[in-house]
Amino acid sequence: MIIRTISGDIAPEKLGRTNYHEHAFQISPLLSGDELDSAEKSSREFSRLAKSGFDSYVDATPIGLGRRPQQILDLSKISGLQIVHATGVHKEAHYSHTHPVTSLSVADLIELFSYELLTGVLKNDSSMEISAANTSEIKAGFIKFGISNEPLSPFEKRALEAAATVSGQTGVAIMIHTDAASEIFTVLDSLESFGANLNRVVVAHIDRRPDPKFHATIASRGVFLGYDGAGRSQYFPDEILVELFSNMVELGFASQILLGADVARSSRYIEYGGGPGLEYLGNSFLPKLRIRTSEEIVHKVLTTNPANWLAFNP
Ligand SMILES: [Zn+2]
């Protein structure tokens, strides 16, 4: 079993303390004016993340949203962080109607996701051309797809099927972007029907609906719960999220929680002139979790859980 980072494969026990969801670079029509597009500023921001107590992070920017495979290698060297990078796609609303990825078939998407995992991430993913000249040095280490609160669009259904198929074949991890996760049980059933093992899957942003009973029902399917609302006070204050974490630990689901902050916007990155920045999770939120639960539990959630989620046998 290995974890596939952008700098090569590592043994799962080398992953260390891991933030399961951030973005070094991101450009989307949905986040106009909030672009993450400066290699210098992003490198400095991720150096802050490293200093706040992390060895690794998972980069969740998928195909077509401003990935920079060459520059993220530099960012890894400057910050000292190990990085596991996404292939896959976001929910349909993040793409212009003319983006070529949204018209790919299931077979095309399977080919593309597999190529980025096994050969390399495309350099220019607005052209979507699969060729040696358009292939970067970095390989992806997991597959992302996105759903909103609406029933899935035809494109989102194809992305789900492709992600489930490739994960079923390789054992690679899956991340599902959700909004309020209203369709989540249908989605989990579909993933299984296409061959995915649900213990390879994290349901991201699920703490936007901080209901322990709902979370216990989801977690009982075997998936990881992605908690990433810390410092995003437009959803819930930290106190509610600390309480949710503590409740889920008491219910016996500590080994199925992943922690990140998905800060994701330039207006929230210190080095782009905003806040609270990538250091908020480690410096402000995790101390609250340690007081409410224990140092030991928080450490396990930051190290063992992400390694279990990401490790596979390519
Ligand atoms: Zn994100």
C-alpha cells in the first residue's frame, strides 16, 4: 500500500499530520474575484499552514479549475508540505457551459481519471488533450466529484460512475463535494452499484449540516466524514463544530473523521490580504478540539485516518 503524492509514492506511515482539504490554486466562475492564482502568495500561505502543525495536505482543485501542476511542486518544496493532488471534476455549476470536460462520456472520464492517476496530471486542462506533451510531472492521488442540492445533472452522474469505476478497479480514494448533502444516500448507493468500496470515500463539507444523528447514519455506511468548516463562520461557529466532533467521537466514529478547512478563497488567505488564513485550523481550532476531547484523539484523526483513506495499491 502506498500514498501517491505529487513528489512520488510514500509509505502510509510517512504521511504525518494531514489537512484533508485545501486549495493552492483555484479559479471558478462561481468564485469570481476570489481567485487563488499567485504562486508566490500561495506558497507563503502554505508555509503558514506547515508552521501551524501540518506535514501534508490534500489539494482538492479538480480538472478545469485552475490547477497548476508545475507550480504546486515548487510550493511543496518551499513549504515543506507533502501534497496529494486531485484528479476528477467539480459539480457542474463550477464550469462554463463551453468547458469540454462537461461533455465527456463515462468512458472518456474513466480514461482521463486513470491517466492522471497512473501517468500524470494534464498541464493544460482547458484543452483536455491526453498527450505526452500535455502531461505534467505530477500524478494525482485521489478522485474528486461534486454534487449540489439539486438532483444530479447528467454530467455529475457520469462523473460519479467514472470515479466509482476507477476506484473499484484501483482502490484509490474518492472525495465527494456536497452542499447540504440532501442526495447523499442515493449517491452512496450509486457508488456501490458501480463497484466502489465506501470505505474509500470521504463526504466533504458534511459539517455544513452538523446533525450527529444524520452523520451517524452516513458513517454507518463505512465512509469518512469530511469536517472542514473551521473558520468559515458563514456556516457555523467553531463551538457547534467542536460539539459535533465530540459527539461523533462519543458515538464511536473517531476513526472515520477527516479534518481540513477548505479555506479556498483569496479573501480568506492572509497572503492575499484576507483572513483567517490556512493557519487558523492548527492555531485556533485544533486547540479547542484537544480541550474538548483529547490530544490522542486529535492526533489520530490527523494522522491515521487520512493515511487509511488515501492508501491504495495502484
Ligand atoms: Zn474545496
